[in-house]
Amino acid sequence: MDPDFEMKTIRSINDEDIVSVLGHRNPGESYKSVHPPLDEMDFDDDLMKDLVEPIPGAKEGGRTRYVQFADSMYNAPAHPYDRARTYMSRFRGVDTGTLSGRQVIEIRELDLEKISKTLLETEFFDPAKTGLRGATVHGHSLRLDENGLMFDALQRYVYDEETGKVSYVKDQVGRPLDTPVDVGEPLDEEHLKEITTIYRSDNVGMREDKEALEAVLTIHEARTDGGYGLGVFKNDLKAKLGDDK
Amino acid sequence: MEQIKAIDVRIFPHRRLKPETTEKILSELLDLEGVLRFLVNGESLPNVVGYGPARGTSVNHPDRKIITVKGKEVELLVSVGEIVVTIRHENLEDFVEKTKAILEETLNFGFDVGVGVFTRTKTTVSDHLKIGYGIEDDIDPSLIGLVDPKTNSKETVKLIGD
């Protein structure tokens, strides 16, 4: 989450492969635009436009496109809420949406590809427990398969039992790719347990789990206090009654 | 019809099973005594992509395979997550013991084996709503709880053995 923290790059995927997995344009194809470059457009004087430097994609007038990740509950390196905060603190000009099992980023296509590269090549991504999914995302809460892969009804990525590597055979939404994209070996499960941001423990009753109880109670208290505004109302009432001196 | 005492045994592996493993487990379980029927359950796998830009393209899921159990071909429509076996009550203890032994041998991860009633034993109100009253007279009682009465049982039910 800390934007100054440098994430370890653990694999390298070439740009063209990322473009083909995203599936928004063919590799080598030029970016489609929705408006002319900003330099060529006439605007009324606006102080805000001088203050804010547009991101490269916006300058060029590129389309807004998306990338979406699903994170398995079984110790994926990141989880949706974390992703949202990270995206906000690290990248400019993103619109991100959080759902229980998946997280989408929308941004101009040019910038999207750079961001996707960062997200795919660093420890943010695990080939087995994280999935690049545009549609039919279901699977984050299901048991893993025998090779440790998260369920995917469209099976966009497959595990090669001989090489131990995972490769994408379909793009984000399930269209077959011409050449499979190798995304490397899944991370070690012990290592994932250490780096994951997900709190989970299996087969433990809620009442036996002290840490979880504490967290739930804290949230409950904070929500109740905040929601009813107990302190605020009291002070406000006192002020109205002239009792606040 | 002669009444028998039957009970369900539920096998719940901690990982989703590959078709090959399912095939192996099913074949070995079928050899045990007192087995009446199997319910292979799990997350269903589509044949074609249902929605999104890739709608209509075929999925070719590696888990949706045709497996051979006792010489009969069975198409797996799901990614196998649990297997419920209905057995004769008198074979229960022996069966559970042997099942555990088989699973320990074939699986390299954890599993749970539970005994109880895990399938429906009676037709329900929604069954009546779906296909109308009188369904009890039409349906083979051994199929109750095994399939959704509305599905095409030709696809989902396979008769193996005698």
C-alpha cells in the first residue's frame, strides 16, 4: 500500500503478451482514440487544467479500458480492498471498483498496459491464486484444485504438470489466444502464507478465534459510535441547552 | 416394493479433484460391498461461454472429461468437490473404514468423511410446483434426491453395474 515501498519483480512477461492477455487490442495495433490529443483541442480557460498534469493516455485521447483480478481466499498475495488502496496510492488517473472476490481498474489504455505490467510482474501476482478475469470471475471462495489452482469455469490458465508452470491459453474474457502466455511458476504455499494480506484460519469456531472477535468488536463499536454520532449529539444538545460552558 | 435401510456417506476432499483421481476413487468405491448409488457434486462447468465478449466460444475445460467407471463412460459435468455415496445400512462401518483407506492412499491432501443423510429423501413442494402432483408415482424412488427432477436425467444419471 505504501507507494514508496518497492515491490519485488519476480517474473518478466513481454509487453506483447500482456497486450494479448488483456484482449483490448491486437499486439502491434495502434491505440484507438475517443477524442483528439489534448494539445489540439480548444478549451476555455480553466485553472484546474493548468494545475493538473494529464496522464499520458489522456493526453493522447486514448480509450478507457480495464483489467480485472480475482484473488483466491486461499492466501492470494493481495485481496480486493488492499488492491483498491494500493491502486489509489500508487497510480494516477485510475478508477477502481471493489467487489468481494475481484477488483477492477479502469484507466486509459496506454497507462493500463504499464500498470498491468507492474501488477503482473511483481509479487502482487501469483499465477495460481490470482486470476486475470474480465468476465465469469467466480472461484475466489472455492477450494483449490489438486495442483493448487483457483477454480475458473473458463479455464483461462492451465498448469503444466511437467514443467510446473502456469500459462494463459485464453485472454481476460475467455477468447482463445494464438500462443499461450507463460506466467511462470506458482509461488510456494508457505511463502504465500507469509506475504498474504488475507486473514484466514480454517476449521476454527468464530468464538474460539480471539483475534477475529477483537476485530469484529472494534468494527462494531466504531460503527455504532460513528453511526449514531453519540458524542456529537451529546455536545450539540448541550450547546442548545446552553450547557456547554 | 421392498424397503431397505440406506444411509449416505459424504466424501469431502480439501481440494477439487481431477477427473483421473475421481475415476480412480469411484472405481475402487464401486468394488466395496453395499454401494447403492453415487452423487458426484461440484461446481458446474459450462460447455460454452455464457456471457461476455467471448459468448458462444467453447470452453474445453480440462476437468470436463469423460471418465470410465467399470467400463461405462460417464461425462463429468462438474469440477468434483464432493462425492455422496448411498450405501446399505448394514455395510456402514466396514464401508467407512475402507473408504478412508482408499482416500488416504490416493489423495495427498486432507479430506473429511461424514455419515448422515446428505440427499433428499422425499419429493418437495418445489418438485410439485415444477412438474405437478403425482410425481411420486412416476419417479423411480431411487432417483429422489439424486437429481433435480427438472433436469434431463439421461445426461445426469448413469447406470453402472447391475
